[in-house]
Amino acid sequence: GAVVSQHPSRVICKSGTSVKIECRSLDFQATTMFWYRQFPKKSLMLMATSNEGSKATYEQGVEKDKFLINHASLTLSTLTVTSAHPEDSSFYICSATGTGVKNEQFFGPGTRLTVL
Amino acid sequence: AQSVTQLGSHVSVSEGALVLLRCNYSSSVPPYLFWYVQYPNQGLQLLLKYTSAATLVKGINGFEAEFKKSETSFHLTKPSAHMSDAAEYFCAVSFSGGYNKLIFGAGTRLAVHP
């Protein structure tokens, strides 16, 4: 099956710093990638949708200047949490889809962000 | 508005017992429906999906789900629970006619005890 990786799996940072999370499709071309946020014991909340080479589309209530998404290639999307604060601590999950995988979404293993 | 409701945030069963996790959706258009499983600190794994073909869908690990349009339901079942089935289960729906933009239910945590 199609594989999506995320790096890092865990990151701890100080308040005010920026953190970049990478999402890679390893064996298919991801024309579209999604970024989700999951709070403890809660469901996944879609943050944004990114298409390769285009600006990301953010869901209502998600600050685009705080959560910068770049999808510069067909295998890589990055989420940068700028000026992170403790309330940004969460589990961030990406998923990817493409025509080569019948448009099914494949999920990465997630990144645990802790902001001190 | 489209939505997904999972009845029961926690379900506990004995090993070998029937597993039934409930999912209802609301939509004005035919939906695509999915069940995902999540183990602690991991991403989501697709169990099965309904895409307007057969209403009874068989997935991995012995799970299956039946799409009932009249009841707007897509409940997940497994005849005999295994200890390894303990996890969080999410029902999701896509209304775009494809697999994009999933809307997730709140999730059901399944506990399996000996």
C-alpha cells in the first residue's frame, strides 16, 4: 500500500520558536495533501488542504499566518507552526492522496508537538 | 450541514464477543463512508470503505460494515473481538464525490478485556 511518512515524530520546543513538520509520500505522487490536528481523546480536525504548486486552502478558524503550509513538490508538504505557544501543543497528522492511488487518503504516523 | 455521529465514545467487550461500533451520517447527497483505526500515538489506518458499490463492505482484520441508506447508518462489526482490536475507531464521510475532505466522527474507543 501507499506509504506516507512524517518527520519528526516528536518535537519539543520553547514558546515563541517556529517548528517545521514534514509530510512525505514515499511511493506515489501526492497531488493533494491534508493537515489535521488532533487534541487528546478527540477527533481529527482538518486544518488545511494543499494542492501541489498552489496555495493551501485553510478551514474556517485556522490562522494561515500561524500555520504555514507549503506543498512545493508531489512528494513533500510542510507545516510550519510559527511563534508556537503552549496552546499549539497537539498531535498533527498529514494525509496524502493522488490519482495513482485512486484518490484514497493515506495517513502519516503523526507528529506530537509540545510547546513549553 | 453534513455531519457524522458516532454513538458511544467508549465500548467495552469481552474477548471473543461481538464488536458493534455505531456510525450515523447526515447528507443530502450520496456519501462515501470510511472506517479508520488508530493505535496510540499513531496515524490512521483504513479498515474499510463504502463507495456506492456493495452495501456490505468487508475490510481488514475481520471487520465489516453495512451501508443502510434508510437508516443513514454505517455501523462497524466484527464477530469475535481480539485483544489486538483495542484501539480508537473513527467513522468518516466524504461528500465531494471522491475521497477528498473527510469529515470525521468523534471516535469510539474500543476496549477488549479477557
